[in-house]
Amino acid sequence: MALRAAVLRHVRVPVRVFALARRECQPVSCSVASLRLFSSHDDHLTKEEVIERVLSVVKCHPKVDPSKVSPDGHFQKDLGLDSLDTVEIVMALEEEFKLEIPDKEADKIDSCNLAIEYVYNHPMAS
């Protein structure tokens, strides 16, 4: 694994860029964002990027009023979600950030702030 990381840090491979619409509630034109394949995980997400994307995922949940979503919002107390909705949001976060959240950790994520902290501190979040 260390050898792979060292090689990826020093070798630049030409990549194909595909148009990819960011995960938004409404359709987005295909030129909004792009995806670079085969990149290493050396470039970590900034806190602002994580906050923006986590809040976007929560706002897109069908049972959430987007005007009530804030970085400090609690899924059950502030947004009125039940435990199943919380599981769906955690699954959507896994998909958005291309990571797998273990069940023990997923059970602890019950607010936007905890989701933001978990994703920001996860070394493989992209």
C-alpha cells in the first residue's frame, strides 16, 4: 500500500475527463463539474467543501424542508426525521463522498455537524 501511494504521488497519468453533474436536487447542465479518474487521495477536501456537500445531500432528502437545514441541525429534533430517514441520509453521504461508513459509526451520525466532522476526518473521502 505504501508503494502504491509513493508511485501515485510521483507518476502522472493522462486521464479522460467526463462531464458530471454534481448531486443537486434539480437537473444541472453537464458542464458544471468534471471527474478525474485514477487520482490519488492526497488532496483532501476542505472543510467548506464538506459542509457544502453534506448540506446539499441533506437538503435533497424528500422529507426535509431545505430552509431548515443548517450545519448545526439535528436530524430528528430540528428536521423531524425518523431513524429510517437518518439511515437513508447516511447512505446518501456514503455515495456522495465515495466511502463506506461502518454501522457502529453510522449509528452515531444524527446531525449535520457529526456528518460533516466524520466526512472531513475520513482519509478516503473524495
